[in-house]
Amino acid sequence: MAKRTTTKPAAPAAPSSSAYDLKQIREIVGLMAENNLTYFHSEQEGAKLELRRGSDLEAVKELLKSLPASSGSHVSYAAAPAPAAAGAPAHAPAASAPAPAAAAAEAVGPTINSPMVGTFYRSTAPGEKPLVNIGDSVGENSIVCIIEAMKVMNEIKPEGVRGTIARVLVEDGKPVQYGQPLFELKA
């Protein structure tokens, strides 16, 4: 027991300004990764250590509440793929792939936006026909697509929007963000 007493004060005494040294913090981070922990909190000798891994859901929720409804997010989602379409005009297949995203930048009519983050699917199952096609009329109770979020398939309806589908702005099976335009309707 005497050996423990002599070695134990030696470790904390090394860092004079903090109760935690870089080696200890790295060890804690390693243990968090090994055990799939997302949060660690400790206080000792007047020092406080708080570590987080991954995203903080509460912070993300607050950020989403502070964003404008659709005007700001409408531009940000479509702006990134547009240079890819301009950079590869010589290849017909490559130019057609980013076309739905590029179409979002030029959206003229009202849009149906994603109410959540997830994976966009046009049909209820692989190999099935799409729920809606270009030229189809949709109302407030029409199911236009499926968004998978946390292993749950959510049927998406156009909230407060009616019209005829003019463009599909997202490719099947691609991830979507909250507020991202999915379909454009004829004005």
C-alpha cells in the first residue's frame, strides 16, 4: 500500500496548472471510442473536463429552430452540385446525374421540402413504381415519397402545397436534409 501512496501523488503533481494532462485526456478519448461512449464529464482538483463525441442532438435541434424556413436552405443545398454539372458538360451521363440538384437552383414554382433528415426514396419498396411522377397532381393528403430516418420509413405529404409535379429534385436513395426541396411544382 505504501507503493501506491508514493506513485499516486506523482502523476497529478506533474501538471501544475491542470488536474488533467494530455496523456490522460487521450486515454479517456480512447476509452470513449472503445466503449462507444458519446459523453464524459469529470471534476477533480478544481478542474473540470467535459468531452463529447459525435453530434449533440440538443444543439442541432436549437440550430435548426434558428434557421429560416426555406429561403436560406433552398440555395445552400443546390449550390454545391451546380459546379459539378458545369465542370462535366462533355459527358452526357455525368451531366444528367447532377441535373436534379441543378434544377433546384432554378426552381420557379413552389416546392415540397423535406420535413426531416434521412434517406429519400421515390417508391415504397425497391423495384416498385414511384409514388409520384412528373405531371402527377398532388394534394395535401397525397404521399409523394418515403424518407427513412433511424430505420423508420416515413410517408411524406406536401404540407400545405398543391399542384402538379414539375421536377424531382433529389435522386432516389440519396440523403436529404431538413428543409431541402424534394419536388418542384408547376407555378
